Amino acid sequence: MARINRHKGKVLTVLFVFVLGLPLTGRAATVGNPAEVVGAAGRFSLGVEYDGITGRDLEWKGGTIVMKSESTTITETIPAAGGSIEDFEVESSRVFLKGTFGIRPDVDLYVKLGIADADWRLTDKAPGEPDSRAEFDGDIDIAYGAGVKAEVFQTSGGLRFLADAQYVRYEVEGDFKTDGKDFDEDFVDDMRTTDPNATFSSTKKTKLQQWQIALYVQGTVGIFSPYGGVKYSEVKTDFSLDGSGRYLDIPYTVEIDGEGEADSNFGVFLGTDVYVIPNRLSVNVEGRFLDETAFSLGATYRF
């Protein structure tokens, strides 16, 4: 592993860019679809929603890189001194099936099960080095969550004040590029300049856990039920890169672990339900701003 030792600076620079990109799914969840409670204990509804996140900033909180061979262990903290990450933005698409169950006339429980993907971009700036662009193309994987919705108060004029709290979790794998080059291929090509038989491959994963609380007001005008409010979301990401290979016929491993969270927690949202069949079938559209730029479309049928 002498060559990895000699070129540790280059290896760590590339890995530094990669791991800072991994917290790729920090974002808030939808609130409506539908915005109001089902209205009775024992009543339930089934819905589907598409959630598109077109932009959200993330913040890196810290992590480590550990490279091991038979005789050498190199451990570095992330980030390296003097470096910075800028223009870090994530995009994602999620599709959920949502089941809602009334446990009281003013309180619902709901569960979500679906799929999600994610893409991100960032720029790595290091002293004395040209800027480096990193990109992640996430695969589709299982996503799930649960929540509770309650009607807090209703005015004599028909305005309803509601609260929503929910938890969402999922983990995705994906492909990673730096300056347009595949990370694993670039890593092993560098080693093969001195060992044509060198190998390396890795798995990149990010686990997302998100808690959200929303407060909003809703009214009804004909077939429309517009709503709007504020939300607070706390996003925690635990991510890892697990890689291994051989250099000069010596096995080695590369492990990266880190944590990240959303750069901003407070946001606002606006939306409306449109009742196609009164008290039965509704469609929903919602936009979310400030902490993220996102929109959702959904449909719900009440039984």
C-alpha cells in the first residue's frame, strides 16, 4: 500500500468531495392530500401522491475516512482544513401510497409506502486547487413513513386550524461522478499506472430520517379547499461508502461514515384539495418554499 500512502492527499481530496455529496436526501415531506381529517373514528381513505423536490440545500456536519491494508491504517476527519463546499443542491422524486385511518372525529393516523430516488450536485473548493464538480445519480428504492393529523380548532365561519406531524425514512444507492468521471473507475485507473492488476469497487448508501411538524389553516369554497401554513422539519442523514480492492496483490478497504442535516428548517406551503366527488374523491396540489422548492400532486378516495 505504499502508493496509497504517497498519494494520500489526492485520494482524500476525491473522497472528501464524494462524502460531502452523500447526504442527498435532506428534505421535507408533503402536508396535504387531503388537507383535512377524514372526520370520523373508523373511517379511512386511500391515496397516491407524487412529490417532486426541485431544489434543497444541505449542510455537512462531520465524518471520517478510514483506509486500511494489512500493514497500514489511515484515518482522516471530514472536511479537510481550509476546504469548503458550495452550490450543494439536491433534487428528488418520490411516489407514495397513503392510507389514513380516523381514530377520532378530529384525529387521523396515516402510513406511507412508496419509492424514491435522488440526484445532487455540488462544488468542492480547496486552497490551491481548481474547483471540482461532483454529481450523484441515485437509484430508486423503498421509502416509508407514518404520521398523525389533528383538527385543532374550527371557527364559526368554517375555517379549520390543523396540525400534522410525520416521520419518513429511506435509503438509496447510486452512481457518483467527479468532474464527469465515475468515482470507482477513476480511483482504480489511478492505481493501475503502477499496478495494472489493481482493483477497486464500492457501494454508496445514504439513510434518511426526517421529522416534520406543520401548522396550517384551511377553508372551503365550492369544490375547492385551499390551505396554507408553516412547517418545521428536522432531517438527519447517516451515510457510508464501503469499498475494497487489491493493490500489488495486497487487499485494502476504504470506509467513509458521516452525518448531515438540512441547511434550513423552517418553510411555508400552499395548496388546495379539489373535490371531484363530494366527500369521496379529491385531488390535491401543493407547493413548498423557503427551506426547499418542491411541489406535489395527489388523489385520495374516502371510504
